[in-house]
Amino acid sequence: MGEKDLLRDRGFVFLLVGRFLAVMGTVGAPAAVAFGVLEAPGGNPTRLSVVMACESVPMLVFMLAGGVVADRYRRSRVIVVGLGLSAVAFTLVGVILATGWLPWWTAGLAAAVAGVGASVLNPALAGIVPELVEASALHAANNLIGLVRNVARILGVVAVGALVAAVGGGDALLVCGAVFVVAALPFALIGTRGPRAEPPAGNSFVADLRDGWAEFTRREWLWVVVLQSSLHFMAYTAAVAVVGPALAVVDLGGARPWSWLLACESAGMLAGVVVAMKWRPRRTILAGVVSTAVTMPTPFLLLGAGAPLGAVMAAMVLNGIGMSMIAVLWATTVQVKVPTRALSRVSSYDALGSSVMEPVGLLLAGPAVAVLGVRDAMTACGAILLGVTLLSLLSRDVRTVRVDPAGEHVEEAAR
């Protein structure tokens, strides 16, 4: 079954529509919160930090619990609950910012509800795909999901910018809340193919967590790449969120050239989905890691070396291509190799492990710029990206795990 066949499948089309709207809301809401808080009476960066932390901390704290919930209950219903919590939370924040009739701490409380919503939403989204498509169609399905996700990200950024400029951050959040409500409707209509695997009856919450951890740790390629990703995203977040903007001000002429680089990365992510449609390697993890080692460090090393902007823009396009390819290959491999009954819990361990070092990167980036200077700090980010990616290739599992073109399980090479 290819991409065209999937687009004739009612349940999968509902999934694509829901994912598109959910990503639009997820991309737009934080930007609307940022501008809404800063525009509101008494708003300042400190209050913005508190509100954003009130969302991100519960999301990380409850992420593993979200995986257990998504494996225990019908995932389409869990997604509806997660989107509903986000809709209520961001609508309430929007009302607070637009009217100013509630104390500031209530905005933080509402943001915390949104964080809990995200903690159950994301593991369920990761686990629902194998319920809707056959194993042989997983690669094609993940290609289409990646395409929809990347288009929604670009449109979401553009739309929320125009909306905030037109009506302000608070009112823009009311629109984001409505988007989450509409996004929940396709998932409410989704059916599943046959009975889904349920965790053993009578298991406690802790037992379910242990079972998910056992599934996660028994696959060396899985935990090695998640460990790599943890350090990887530490350096990438530092480069994009702190070091890059600082370098742009000093060397590139300000925010506009930096926005061009980010746009090139987004364009590459769209192109990467097209490449992934045509390229289906059997050694999926090896292919993804090697492509990441080649494409991701390059633009940051070029920036550190003072390369021409055109060369960096081209490298950012390639970086986006590599990011899309590894996303498709990774999702397909995990969906094929991990039992459906534990897929959301494994995905929650994956997400938590991959993101846990991002705050460290943000905290270290500023001092690194102060001590090393912007170019050397950017070179350090690129070197970390290259080094940790190459280190993951020391794992035999990373080099040998296979998924056949039809999506069926293929045993790893004998040890």
C-alpha cells in the first residue's frame, strides 16, 4: 500500500486532518502566549518565563504517565482528551490575557493544564498509526504524516504572526483554542482495524511503567539513539535558540538573515519527506544516523568558520532533509519493532529521554558565548552534534537493525 492508497483510507485521512490542525495549534499557541504575556498590563519576560515553565514542567513530569494511559485506553479517545485539555487551557489563558480579570497565577495554572494535555496527547499520537495502517504501509504513512506536519508548522508560524499582529496575543489564543477543538473532531470519528493489544489485565500503574521500561531497554539500538538524541538536542537547541541569534546579530546583520536560515531548514524538511518516499533502506537506523551525521553539524560548523551566508543556507536545506529522513525512518522502525501494546510507553520514554537535556543546553549556551565568543560557541555546538552522532555508530545494533521494504519484522543480525 502506497501513499495514494492511504489517501483513500477514511480513518487515515481523519488522522492526517487531525494531525494538521493539532500541529497548527501546537505551533501557534506558544507564540501567541509569548506576545500576549508581553503585551498585557504588567507583562514582562519574567512572567513569560513563569507561564512557559508552568506548561513545560508538567508536560515532562507526566509524560511517562501519558504513555501508560495511551497504552491502556483507546488511543483515539486519549488524543481527544489531550486536545480538549489544550483547548480549555489555552482558551482560558487567552481570556485572562485579553481581559485581565483574573490574577496572573491563573494563567500559569491554565498553562499547566495544557502541559498535562500534551503529556497524554503525544504518546497517543505516536502509538495510533499502527492501529490504522498495515505494517507494509507504515513507511508511506509516516511520509505523509511528516509532510502534513511540516506544512502545518510553516503555516502555523505564518498564521499566528498575522493573527497576533491583527488582534493581539490574547485573542489569538482564543483562536488557537478553537483550532484544538476542531482538531479533536477527526480523532473522535476514527475507527481502528481489529482489536488492539491491551496490557495485561490487573497490572498496576508502576508495573505498566516497568513493562514499558523493559521494552525500551531490551533494544540496544533504541536506547543508544535516544541517548544520542538527548545530547544531540542539547547542542541543537543551544545553537538555534541562543548561539545562532547572537551570532546573527554580530556577524550576519541581525534577525532577517537568521530567519532566512530557519526558512531554508523548513524547506529542507519538506524536501526530505519527498526523498524519504523514494528511499527505503533496510538498515533504517544506520541510514538515519549516517545522514544526520553528515547533514546536521554542517551548517553550524560553517557558521563557526565564518562561511558565506549562501553556503550556510544550502547546508540548512540539507539539514532539514536529514531531519525529515531520520524522523520517518525512526518512526517506522519503532512502530515495526515495538509491540503495539507498549508503543505509547516506549514513545514516552523516547520523548522524555530525547528532550531532558534541552534545558541544560539553553542554560550553558549563554555562558559559552560569553567565554568562547559566538563563532567558537557555534563551532562547539557543531562538534558536539558530530561527535555524539558518530559515537552511536559504535553500537552493533545501530549498525545492523533491519526493517524489510514491506514493513515486516526482520531479526537483527546475529551477534
